Amino acid sequence: MAPEGRAKMGMIKKRSVKAGLPPGSYVHVGEKQGENATVTVVRYNESTYVEEVTKDLAGCIPAQDETSVVWMNVDLVHQVDLIARIGECFGLHPLVIEDILNTDQRPKIEDFGDYIYIVFRFLSCNGSSCSVESEQISLILGAGYVISFQERGLGVFGKVRERIKSGKGRMRSSGADYLAYSLLDAVVDDYFIVLERLGERIETLEDGLVANPRAATLHSIHGLKRDLVFLRRSVWPLREVLNGLQREDCSQIGKMTRVYLRDVYDHTIHVIDTLETFRDTISGMLDIYLSSISNRLNEVMKVLTVISTIFIPLTFIAGVYGMNFRHMPELEWKFGYPAVIALMLGVALVMVMFFRRKKWF
Amino acid sequence: MAPEGRAKMGMIKKRSVKAGLPPGSYVHVGEKQGENATVTVVRYNESTYVEEVTKDLAGCIPAQDETSVVWMNVDLVHQVDLIARIGECFGLHPLVIEDILNTDQRPKIEDFGDYIYIVFRFLSCNGSSCSVESEQISLILGAGYVISFQERGLGVFGKVRERIKSGKGRMRSSGADYLAYSLLDAVVDDYFIVLERLGERIETLEDGLVANPRAATLHSIHGLKRDLVFLRRSVWPLREVLNGLQREDCSQIGKMTRVYLRDVYDHTIHVIDTLETFRDTISGMLDIYLSSISNRLNEVMKVLTVISTIFIPLTFIAGVYGMNFRHMPELEWKFGYPAVIALMLGVALVMVMFFRRKKWF
Amino acid sequence: MAPEGRAKMGMIKKRSVKAGLPPGSYVHVGEKQGENATVTVVRYNESTYVEEVTKDLAGCIPAQDETSVVWMNVDLVHQVDLIARIGECFGLHPLVIEDILNTDQRPKIEDFGDYIYIVFRFLSCNGSSCSVESEQISLILGAGYVISFQERGLGVFGKVRERIKSGKGRMRSSGADYLAYSLLDAVVDDYFIVLERLGERIETLEDGLVANPRAATLHSIHGLKRDLVFLRRSVWPLREVLNGLQREDCSQIGKMTRVYLRDVYDHTIHVIDTLETFRDTISGMLDIYLSSISNRLNEVMKVLTVISTIFIPLTFIAGVYGMNFRHMPELEWKFGYPAVIALMLGVALVMVMFFRRKKWF
Amino acid sequence: MAPEGRAKMGMIKKRSVKAGLPPGSYVHVGEKQGENATVTVVRYNESTYVEEVTKDLAGCIPAQDETSVVWMNVDLVHQVDLIARIGECFGLHPLVIEDILNTDQRPKIEDFGDYIYIVFRFLSCNGSSCSVESEQISLILGAGYVISFQERGLGVFGKVRERIKSGKGRMRSSGADYLAYSLLDAVVDDYFIVLERLGERIETLEDGLVANPRAATLHSIHGLKRDLVFLRRSVWPLREVLNGLQREDCSQIGKMTRVYLRDVYDHTIHVIDTLETFRDTISGMLDIYLSSISNRLNEVMKVLTVISTIFIPLTFIAGVYGMNFRHMPELEWKFGYPAVIALMLGVALVMVMFFRRKKWF
Amino acid sequence: MAPEGRAKMGMIKKRSVKAGLPPGSYVHVGEKQGENATVTVVRYNESTYVEEVTKDLAGCIPAQDETSVVWMNVDLVHQVDLIARIGECFGLHPLVIEDILNTDQRPKIEDFGDYIYIVFRFLSCNGSSCSVESEQISLILGAGYVISFQERGLGVFGKVRERIKSGKGRMRSSGADYLAYSLLDAVVDDYFIVLERLGERIETLEDGLVANPRAATLHSIHGLKRDLVFLRRSVWPLREVLNGLQREDCSQIGKMTRVYLRDVYDHTIHVIDTLETFRDTISGMLDIYLSSISNRLNEVMKVLTVISTIFIPLTFIAGVYGMNFRHMPELEWKFGYPAVIALMLGVALVMVMFFRRKKWF
């Protein structure tokens, strides 16, 4: 199994560590991705923008006035105590804290009345051959605030922060729900980059498929298939998440934002559609690969067999005139030898022509 | 990957360009299909018909009286500013403008209350082997007006315009919903032409399948399969679109027009059914192809092996009488040589007859 | 592609002729099946029975009294003007007329309030090998009347007419809905005849499968598969049609008749079930065929290879004593020759026994 | 096709006999299973138990008092007139009578208000290899009475009768719905016996699969598969039947009995689950079989080819010293012959060792 | 079939023993897992904790006060009379007792109003290769009490008891529904251990797949597949169970506990997702295995055939000069022999180079 394959399976291993612990235990499940988490608090309304970066959270964020939106972003989630403190400040359910810490969640949405908890995955390509990696992102959307937790802190939300700062677009005049939408949208937009890279990987593989099929190709195809399964598992449940957010009874989402969520939903469907097409392409490639491999072998065997088949009758003729009978008139003929050589050439020629006409080689 | 295959995958590439841009950004996603867009405005009611063609939209269309229908058709959608201006005139949502510009949408319907936004795809055959191409068509259906956006402007709506002009049929006496229906119907009708061409392509392939199976055939089959997947993705969601249009709560569609939409719906189901049948046929062709290839090889190997098998015992007999033993009475016989030749012929004959009876060649 | 296959695909071709025509255009899509249509009008109630046959429909049928049922049957539907005139008389929607004329409809039901329009397909076997053919039948069920349109007029409704004439059963005392049910039932009953014939075709194929597998068998299997797909497409939507007829809000159908429709529904499910079983059987046959073909080839190759393998060592021994060394003591032995012959026989015997014990031939 | 396969398909043949008959015609569809039907009437309440056996039904059963339950069991259903007379006595719908007579029904439930009509199938094993057979059982559950019709009368209901007679359990104190449940339960319980036998058949086949794969094994596997398909068709719809019986609006079933029906429902799910597992096992067996067959052949071909490959170079060496050149110094050597023999042994040894190390045989 | 496979199938055998018994019969279905059952009764509230262990249940547990929770755990379920007595004490339905005794239930939930009956399966690994085993666990959740029945008593609930005893977490302050949740959670947490072990098994198999594919590998793959099917059957229905518990109308479950149940539900989905990924991986392994096996064989055959093909023409040349013609000038040449040897070497060299360049070996 390739290293990345193991990493993907590694999730299960980590999860099993938690077996037997009571449901309130906070344990970080996942690889430790860096040193200390960075907490960035952005507070903005139509006229003001304040940004604060801290390594440690001393006290809770003071209550916000009605018009401004607070966005707290936590970069790395392996600092259990930090996450737990944030949870207490905002009155989050212990199970939400647990889910934030366990970085192998399937995308989902949970409505706790006061706030909505959304989990989804950021996808990126690793290395030149685009081995797909994923990072868990958790969002808490409450009245006037959004908290985002990133497993690795890859800066995917940097562009959104810039957009708020610059004051362009509708960000500053919209509420926390629009901010949550923007974060979702930023992540889903990046899916298309991964798809493009995967598409290139498929094309490269496809070009080499007929030209030079090798045993390694089969492994590449299966690696690709595994990545697609992995992608599918990360993207497919997002559909349900977005459906849930658009539902009428989801109180944290304003009507205006629902139209935008429908747009993200359409993009997600687009991604899923493309993944399905990729899967079809790969399954077709497997057929072509197997067929190419078998065709090549068959060609070789056919040529070899044709060679044997031409020489065996000739060897027989030579054998006949190698017999030691006393009375073999041909042996005494003056032109016996050239005649037999001519016969042999003739037989060979007839056979070659026959095989050629039959298109056997 | 064949060029058209790349083109189809190219959509994803283009899409990834947009990653990171805020949701209000208008970027044309798709290939630039020509120079300048043509805007055709048709205004008609039971008695009058006015047609105006312009390259540029100076101001908004003035408010229309209650009885007449306005149809604005835009030929090419890569002129971002033109589309944006139209959007402002008619008060379209920014996301609708975005979707019109991104020409890789999946067919969908969105009801914004004042107007309905419908996206679907026009399908056409390219070249003699009918490589399927698709063009995005966007419709805005509002109170008394229809705006249609074509990715390439292939004139598919020309026949509808002629029909309005001529005043025949119910077009002139019906509302904007009937016009929207007519445009949908014109596009779906053309699907049958693509199906017919594909059917011919399948037949051609099928005829050559048994007569002359080659490695290239496998690629043709997979190319066909890919085109079918592409078609399916373009047509399948149209079902949902038409279902949505027929729903009771869709205010822009009159009851009378619903009956007609049901008819387009039936045609769409017909197209999907035919695509499924094509898929079954192609999967059967794959079986027959693989079986034919393997049968041909087997026949060759069998014949070659039969030839070897006949000559090997004969060579053995020749070898026996080529031994140099001093005491080999047969060698001294007067008719030893002809006797052995006769023996060889006999053995060969018996073997040939045996193989024949067993139907081995 | 076999001729019947082409005919089935031909439907799509015909359909494409209509592309671009306005939705009100009446064009016959399908093969012209005979010369002139025959219109048979039957009017009956509990006490009276009147039958009229005409080639031409001069005027509309006069309004009927409340107790009697009118059944108008049209034999061939290619006479566009005749069908159009009937449509006007009974106030049918133009799209219904179109659907009656396009003889490649998928079974469906449409409730227009005043009347229900039902399309389904009559199935029959053609030739001794039962190549399945289908004919479109359209029913209009209104208050007190039924109009039936047959694509070819195969007399499938003759038995129903006889039953009305004879006055036996509940036909005469029941309404138009019972008549419509009887026509549906007559058609579905005939499906079982087609199934029986197909079952025989499968059995014949299956018997020859192991005894004598040939390349042609593969084509027969795929022909059968194609016929099953064709049948499935014709029967499967009928389920929905019958479900629709049984629905409470279907005003033209009396409660009593619904029980009978449930019975036809059960028969349809029975037909579908049997088709699924046939499909499973055929897919199993394909496995067995491919396995038989490959087994036969393997047997041949094994026997041939065994023959070669026995003779090659013998030829080697002969070759050894054919060498021209001056000092080869065996050559001088008196019984050298018989000894070598015995050695050869021994070697051959040992090999044959070895191969036998290993069950290699 | 094996005889039992034909019998299963035979159903369709019989059914086609009915095509064209009016819906009121009573015709027995199925094989005649014995001579005369036996009608057993049991009448019981908490205190009394009366059993009557008759070959002929003279009059209708007199109206029963409110507390007692009447169970009428009919053994063979081919006596059309007897069944028809029972139908009249109990006021059954003609279509119910038809369904009782047609012994190829799919399990179903029909609620006629006054009574419920239930059809399901009793399954049994035939012969030592457990070829699955099925028998149709029809139940009429009305107010205070149950009528059961068995296609063959295999005594499956004997144990239920014993239980009523003995007065143990809740039978005597419960109503007709509990009796109907008990009959259903008795039949479903017997499914487990068939499953057990099938499980043994699978194990036997599996044991022989690797030890001794033969062409006959493929037929056994497909026979098994066919039996599973047959079973699945008989059991799957029973789920729906039991769901229907548990529905609130099913007036004939008391609340207490619904709990018991849920239990039978669970058993049915259990049976279906096991059938699915069997199907998976069989499909795995097919893989292993094909792989074993091909492995065995490959082993044979490899060994044979190795033998040839060893002797062909040796024969070449012998051929070289069989050449008749005047000047071949080796021929004159004293130990030329033994040297060449040694050379040959050496070449053979090297090849054998090479092949061994490569694990080629 | 491997022993564990038989054990899994054994369930069906045991079940068939019950066929024919009335629905009230208590029979233990499953293997007897130990000697005598141990009944542990734990009674706790926020302040007190009492634990009692008994081998025999003398009388019923006395009625509990309102604030405390009673948890009765029964270790082995083969003691029919003990289970029956408990059933009487708590007023359980006879069918519940039956289901507790039949240890081959599919996970399910049944709401009897006063109490809920939940069945699910504990999974564990057996042996170093992790052959999956399962144990049935039944829970009765009533007002203020939980009864748990374990098939084998593997101590999976020990940790939960410890947690109650220690008084940490919310256990002591929560009701019986939270206890039931904790038991479910403990079992589902252990699923991850089984998944981890299975993941290792898959990795081990995968590593050996390419390095050393053997016939035994195919059996390992199928064994793995069977275990996955078994797991899937045990886990899949748990989804429905947990859905059922979260439903609003489930009176025994408090609103607070529902949030926790949603968490277990998510874990179950996670397990199912991983199982699906495993299944995909295994099916890919099967492809790679078959391809590896066939590649290895093809390599062998190709090399052998190349060897034969090189020597056959050489043997022919030797045969030519072994002919006994009187007039063969080459034979008289002084350097005839070395010339022919050189010719042979040349031919061999050309052929080897040709095959090399073609990459045939």
C-alpha cells in the first residue's frame, strides 16, 4: 500500500484509540500538524474592521454589539485545552468539541438551536502526481459570530479575510451567515483545482496506456481509483450538508443567503458529476489496459508460433533425406540437393504467403 | 485522449480559474466562440410583430404593455459587460449572471419569484463520426418577457422566430410561458437528430465488429461510451427541470402551457430511454468484440498447433531411419524407402482425419 | 445489426424528421402499415348492440344517450386527416393527436379531466424464432365512450368485440371504464404468449449451448438480450400507467373497475418478474457459453501439446543415434536397433501413463 | 435445461393458455397434483373443537356464532367447480377465485373490506440435492373465519391443527387473525429448513471446488444460482405482504396480532439476508472455480512446455553431430560420443536448475 | 469452507430446529457459550451505588424509587428458564424472550410502549488473522431500568460499570436512557478496533499480492470479502436502530440523550463508510491478483516459447546437412563445418537481437 494510502487508513487506527473512553473525553484524533495554534479574531461591520492575532486565548471574547460580526479562526486543532476553552466560552456541546478534535469526520451539519455546527473537508493535491489530501474544517455559526477550526491552517481562508478587509462586495454589509457561506464557497471552489489536477493525471496515464502498457500502469489506475473513492467520500455528504442549510427551519441562515447556498450546492453537484465521469473513464482505462496487455502477448505468441510452424515441416523434409535407406533414388540424383533446397524454399514460401493472406502475422 | 475528450474535460480547467474569486465576480468560463454578441429583440402580440437586431445595448428595454411579449435573444455570452448590463436592466440576481457566463452548468431551474431561471444544453453532432458537442442555453422567463442566452448562437431558435413572424399556430396568442416552452421544445427536438446520428455510428461500428475486429475498435467503443456518458449528463437533469416547471407553485407558467411541458417531458424520457438502450447495445458490443478477438487468436493458434502436431511424429519416423545402427534390416529392403514414405503419409492422414472428425480445424 | 434491430432503432430516425416542426404539426411517425384505415363503431347497452364499419368518417358520432357505451376502433393510424377529424369531434388536445400519430410512444397515461389518454404497446412474435415486435395502441376513455387506435390493426380486439356481441359476462352491463379495462387486459394477456415463445427460444439456445457452442451462439444470446431490453422498455412503464388508473382521483374509472385493474397490474408485475428471470438466465448462459468455448479450446490445445511432448524426446533419441561419431559402441551392437526402439516405446509408455495419471488427457 | 428448471418455466406456458379468455373464466393454471381435493373444516373456541373432513362440499357452512373461529382448509385446488362454490358461499370476488386457481401467483395481499386475500408460497426441498420446489397457498381471512387453499396439500398445516386441538398456547383464546398468523408463521418457519439444506449444498459444492473442479461444477453453481433467484422471487414480495398486514387500516387484524406479524416479518428479513449472503458466496465460488480451472490448465501447459523446451536444444546438438561434413574433427575423437552425451546432460541439467530456481515447475 | 465460515452459516441450521414449534416456545438458538449465567444488578443514583452479583434470580427486583436507575446485566443467555423468569418479572412480551434466546438476530428496535427492545451485535477479532466474530446483545430500556443480555459475556460493559462506580462524567446524574446510550456507544467504539485489525489484514495481504501471488491468496481475499459481508450485515441495520431511537415519538429517550445518540449514529456511518472503502480495496486487489497471476504465467510461456523458437531453425540447418545426398558440395568443403556452425551462431544472434529489440524477453 502506498504511504498516502496508509495515511488514509490511519484514521481508523487513531479512532480505535478512543474505544472505551467515556463520551465526554477530549482526545485529538489525527496527526499533529504543527506547533502552536494561532487564533485570529476578526470583528467587522459596515464601517469598521478590527483584526487580532493571538497564540493564546486569555479570556472569552466580550459580547458583541448587534451590528458587527465576529469571526474567530483557529489554525490547528491539536491543542485540546484551547479548543475546550473556546467551547466553554461559546457554550458549545461537549460532543461538538469532540467532533472538532477528531479530524476524520464525514461532512455533516448539526443544528443545536443557538448555533449550527458544520463539518466539511478541504481538499488539496500533494506532489506532482496529485495524491489527494484532505483537511477537516469545522464551522460554528451562531447569532453574529462564526468560529472556524482548521486541521492544518493552510491559509485557504486568507482570501476571504482580504475581501472583508478591503470592504468590497457584500461581505461587510451582510451577516454572519454570509460569512459562513463565503468560507464554504472558498473551500468548494478549491475542489475544482483538485479536479483539474486529477484530470491531468488521468490524461497522462491515458496517453501512456496504449503506447506502453506496463504492470505499473495497473497500480497507477488503482491508485487513481482509490483517490477517487476518497474524494467521493469527502464530497458526497456535503450535498446533504448544503441541503440542510437551505432548509426553511434552519434559523441561523437568512433568506438572502439561501440563494447563495444553492449556488454552492450546484457547484458540489458539478464536482460529484465530474467525479462520476472520472470513475467511468478509469473503468474504461482498465478495460483498455487489460486488453492492450493481452493483445501484446498474443502478438508475440502468434509470431513465435508462426516461426516454429514454418520450420517444423522443413525440418521434416531434411529428416526424410537424412534417412539411411540403401535405395533412395533421389539421393543419387545429380540435382537432388538443390531440388530439395528448392522444395524447402517453396514450402516455406507457400506457408508464409498463406499466413500473410490470413493476416496471421 | 481524443481532442473532443480533452475539450469536455477542459471545462473543469476553466472552472478552476475562478477559485478564490468572490461570489459576485463575473468571469466568462468557456471558450470564446466568436467576436461580438448579437442581441435580437422581438416584441409581438396577436396583431403586431417588431424585430430589432443590435450589436450593443444602449439602454434598457422600455416597459412593455400588458398584452405583448418581449423576447430578447443574446447570441454569444463571452461579453461580460453586456450580460451584466442586461442583468441590471431586468433586476437579475448576480448569481444568475454568473451562471449565464459559466458555460459548464448542469441543466437546472431556479425560481426567483419574479422570474424563473432555466439552464439546459443544446446538443449537436460534429464531423462525420458525430462527436457530440454541447452548448449552454440560459432562459429567463419573467412576466411578459423571455431572455435567452446562447453560448455559440447556432441559430437553433431561428425556426421559432419564423413561426412567430408568420403568425401561424398559437404562438402569437399565447404568453411568454408558451414562448419559453417553444424554445425548450426546439432544443429537445434536436436531441433526436443527435440520437439518430449516434445510432448510425453504433450500426457502422457493429457491422465492422465481427467482420474485422481490430484494436482500434476498442477505442471507438470507448469513445462512443464516453459520448453517451456526456449526453446522459446533459439530458438526465433536464427531467428534473421539466418536472419543476410543471409544479403547481411555479407562478410564471400558465395551466395551459403545463400540458405542453408534459409533452417535452415525455420526449426527454424518450431520449433517456434511447440512451439507456444505446448503453446496453455498446456493452454487448464490448463483449462481442473481446470474444471475436479471442476467437480469432484461438483459431490461429489451433491451426498452427495442428500443423506442428502432424509433422512432429513424421519427423520422428524420419529420425528413426536416420539412425546409424549397423543392423537395421529395413534399411536394406528394396522398398524400404517407399514403405516408410507410405507409412508417413498414412500417419499424417490418420491424424488429419482424427482432427477433422474432432472438428479441431 | 439484424434487420429487426434496425427496425427498432428506426423509430429514432423517424422521430428526428419532426425536429423543428411546431408542436401543433400532425405527422405520422412510424412505418405505413397498410392502405386505408377501417373505423369500427360499436354502440351497446344491456339490451342493444349495433356495429358499423366504415372506411371514412363523414360526420361526428351523434351524442349518445346516457345508458349506452360507444366504442370506436381505428385500425391504422397513418391517415393523418382522419385522426385529426376524430380529434376535433371528441375535442381532443392537439398533443394527444400528435401522440397517437407518433407510434414510438412509451406507455403513459394522461388525465385531461374530460377524458383519459392511455398509450401502451401490443407485443407479438414474428417468425419461428420469435423476434419480438410491438405495436402502439392508444385509448381515449371519456364519459360513455372509448376510442381505440391501433398501429397495425392485428385484430387483438376481435375477441373483446365478440364478447360484447354475445352479451355474456359483465361487459354489456358495465360502463366504458370496464370496456377500457377489457382492452388493456386482452393486450396484457397476449404478453404471456410472447413470454412463452421467448422461453422456448431460451430453452433451445440453452440445449445447444453445451452440446455445440459456436460463435453464432453469442450473437443469438445478444439478440435475445436485446429483445428482452426492448420488451422491458415496453412493459415496465405500463406499471405506472396501471397505478395511475387505480388512483382515487381518476374520475373516469369506477370503484368496481379498480379491482379489475389491480388484477391487470398483478399480471404486469408477473410479466416483469419473468423478464427479470429471463435476464438472469441469459446472463448465466453467457457465462456458460464463454466457459464452454474456452474449455473446448483448452482441451484441444492440451491434447495437441501432449502429442508433441511425447514425440519430442523420442525424436531426440533418434537424433542421438543419427550422430556420425566414429566411436559409438551401441551402433555396432547386434540388437542395438531393437533395443533403441524398445527404449523409445518405453519412454513413450511412461509419459503416456504419467499424463494419464495426472488426468492431462 | 434441467427438468426442474423447465417446470419452473412451465408456469408461463400454462398462463398463456388463458390469453383471450374473459376475466371471469375459471381455469386451473398449474399441474394437477392429485385426485380429489379434501376439505377440512375446523370450528373451535376456548371450550370446543370440532373437525370435519369431506371430499365434497354439499352446502355452505352455516353462519357461525360470534365466539368461535372457523377454519376451512382445501387440499388441492384443481377442482374448479369446488373452489367456485366456496367462493359463492363466502361472497368472494371472481378475481380472487381466479387467483386461487392460478398457482403461479407472486405473494400479495388484497384487502376487500369484508375479507383479506393473502397469497404466499410454501417452499420445500426435492431430492437429496435439494432442488427447490414451491407451492401456492391462498388465505382468506374474514370476520371469524379463515379459508386456506393449498396447491398440493403437503400437510404443512398439520402441526397448527394439532396445536389447536391440544388447546395449548393462545390459539384457542385468540381470533381468526391469530390463526392466519399461525399459518403464515408455520410456512415461514419451514423456509429455514430449505435454507439449511441449500447451505449444505453450497458447502458440498465448495469443498469439491478446489479439490476437483470440473465442467459439471459450473452447471451446479448455475443451478444453485437459479434456485436462489427462484427463492428470492418467492420470498421477497412476502415482505410487502407482511408490511401490508401490519398497517393500521387493515381492519381484520387485531392490534395484539400485529406484534406477532412483526416477528414473522423479522424472520422473512432474516431469510432474505441469508439468501443475499448465499448469492455473494456463490458469486465468489464462480470466481474461484474459473480461477482453479485456469490454474490447472496453466500448470499442465507449463509442464508440457518445459519438457519440450528442454529437449529441443538437445535435439539440436544431436542434429549437429548428425551432419555429414567430411571434416568434423569431433567425430573422429575417441571420446567424442561420451563427451557429447555429457554435454547434453549438462545442458539439460542447467536448464532444469534454471527452471526450478525460477519456480516454473 | 473455513471453520469460521461454517460457524456463521451454522446459525441457519440452528434456526431450522425451531421450525414447527408454536410462537411461544423458548428454545436457545446458538452455541452454548459457558456454564452458568451471571446476573449483575447495579442500582445507582447521584449519591448511591449498589452492585449485586448472583448466579440465580430468586425473586423479582423490588420496585425502584423514582430517582435511581437499575441496570441488570445477564452474561450468558442459554439458560432458558432464567431468561423466562426475568421476562415475567418485567412483563416482557413472549416474542422478546424468544428473540433474546435466538442469538442470530439482525439489529433491530421494537417499541412496546412501556419499554423498548434493542438488539445489536458486539464484534471482535479472533486469532492473529482477525477472523471476525459477533455476539448478540439485547437491551431492554424501560422507565428507570435497563436490562442487558450478552450472548457470551465478554466484559465489554465492564468499562461502563467502572464509570458509573467512579461517579465521574454525567452517568450518575442521568437517567436510564443515558445508560442505554453508553452501552451502545461502548459496543460501537469497539467496532473501530475490529476495523483497524481488518485494515492491517488487508495491508498484509496487499503487500504479498504483487511480491508473491499464490493460489492461497485468492482464498484469503475471498475470506476477507466474506468477513466484510458478515460485518456489513451486522452493522448496516444498526443505522435504522439508531434512527428509530432518535425519533420524536420514542417516549423512553429524553431529548438530551438524543444528541448523544446522533453521535453514535455518526460513528456507525463512519464504520459503514470504512467498510465500503475496504470492499472497494478488496475488489481492486482481486483485479491485481488475477492480473499478476496471469502476467507471471505469460512471462514463463513467453521465455519458453522464445527458447524453442531460437532452436527450431538451428535444428533445421543441422537437418539439412544431415541429408545423405551424394552431391552436396558444402559437405566436401574444408571449412564447411565451422562455416555452418558460424551460420548457426549468426542466425541465433540475429533472432536474439530481434526478440530483445521487440522486448519479447
